[in-house]
Amino acid sequence: MKNLNSEQDFLALIDTYFPSINGHVTLGRGDDCSILRTNKELCISKDLFLEDVHFRRSYFSPADIGYKSLAVNISDIAAMGGVPKGFALGLIVPPELDESYWDSLLKEMAKLANRHRLILAGGDLCKGTSLGISVTVWGEPFQNPKQNSGSKGKFLTRGNAKPGDILFIHGSLGLARTGMLLLEKDEPCSRDTFPKSVQAHLRPQTRIEIGNTLSTFPSVTGLMDLSDGLARDLPRFINCCETAFGAEISLPEDLLHSEVIRFAKTNGIPPEEHAFQGGEDYALFGAASADGFDELINTVEGIVPIGVLTDRSEILLNGKKYSEKGFDHFSG
């Protein structure tokens, strides 16, 4: 396969996989700006996905990189209860990567974009010594089909929860961290012995449908995605609340994935602390009023209660005060 030697070569390859106009984007790639048509509020987010910070080419395939770089941005829209509509893409291009590498990366990114009807509106390219991907994604509020066509959905923000609200997750805690640590150790059998963990790190699930459903429940008082693990993201969630200052978290072993428990015990780590540290989980984490929680858990499959917000300035994990800092990329 030849190298892509010009910006035009890249644009031609990108055009192979990504449409440029869909009604929401009325002027697509190729001009100074794209033009968007919308009569609703938009939520917008941006993430960087950088080699040797967020991923390593030694164990991420090009397809994995293409998938995850977009999936982590879609997760931000899911955490708002929104519907993703479009994204802009920036690429830092190392000279040694040939067309087959980029073809695989962009093809997998496009598959995920098409699954969510997400259009690539534009972006930028530049050369660099290591691979980097920047994605800016935006979305609209979910329109509940049970409501009148003129009524709007709502974005789920972090600042409305209060003491007594039930904390919940949708997804696994500690599974992606397990996969990341194994891949970092370059253990050759890890993909066979811890397949769910490795998959959770390389290919996090996108939870748009769950986020959309949660946005229809008045009892849900806040939502976020766990990109940096519960130990780091829970304080961020609490800091947005006016009257809640702490939380009591309960993570018994029967709530944890068997691979998380096996890895933690093999390495002499309490499983609940390993899961609480987390990192790269991309689970949804939220709060709901206690009086509406039974309806929520009986309606939305996969919702798991893990604790309660309090008015005390402390975080308890299984009854013990927890103050360790959370996950930071590749810091161990």
C-alpha cells in the first residue's frame, strides 16, 4: 500500500466512507465552515485521543483506534441524554503510516458513525511525530416519541441531585482498567484469559439508547459518563451539586465482573477498590430521586444502584472513608 502523501489523498479517502450532507448539515466539508440546520438546543463536546497518552499502537489495531476515538465522544452525548448529530475530525498524521492503516481506521470509525446516523461535517489535518485524533461532537435533545411532536426532550446535567438521591450505574466498573493494565504489561495470554476486560478497554460500548431513555424520567437528577473512573468522577459529580457534598458507595463482589475480581485478587488488590478506581469505563453514572427509583430500575434494564448522596463532606466505600485519587492515563 502506498503512503498518503497529500491532504487531498486523505480527503479522498475520508470521502470514501463519510457522507457530507444529510439535512442537518446543509453545507458539508470543503468550505471554510460547515453549515448546520437546527431548531433545537445543541450539546457539544470535544476529546483528544493521543498516541502514548490514551492508546498505544502496540496493542490498539487501526480499527480499534478509529472505533474508540469516536466512541468516547459519543459517550459524552449519551451522558447528556442526547442524540448525536454530527462531528468534526482533526488528525495528526505520522509519516510512516500507509494507506492501508488509514483505510482500516477510517472504515471502522465510519461504521460506528453510520450506526448512530452521525455525519462528519469537517475537520483538519497536519503532520506530526505521533498519531493524534481530535473529535468535536454535538447532539440534540432526545424527542420522546410518547410526547407530542412539538415538545422537547431534556439534557441531563450534573447539578440537580441532592442528598438522599440514589446513585446508579449502567455498565461495568473496573473492567476496562483491568484490560488496560494487562495490555500495558504486554501479557501475551491476556486476550484469551481476560477477553471481556480487553474488549472493554479497546471497544467501549456506546449507550445512546440508555441515555435517551433516562432523559425521559423526571426522577433522574443527573448523569455523566465515567471516563476517568468512579474515584475521580464521583467528586466531579458532587462538586456540581448545591446541597450534596458526599456519598456512600456500596460495591459488594456480586456487583463486580468475575474478571475484575479475579485480576484484583491475583494482584493483591481489594476488588471493590480496583473497581472504584476504574478508568476508561465509559459506563453511565447518575442519580435519581429515591421515590422514583423503583420505577426507573424496573423499566430500564441494566440499571444498578451503588449508593446514595449525602450532605456530609466525605466519600465512603463499603463503609470506609475513601480519599485516594482516581485514574489518570497510564499512571498505574
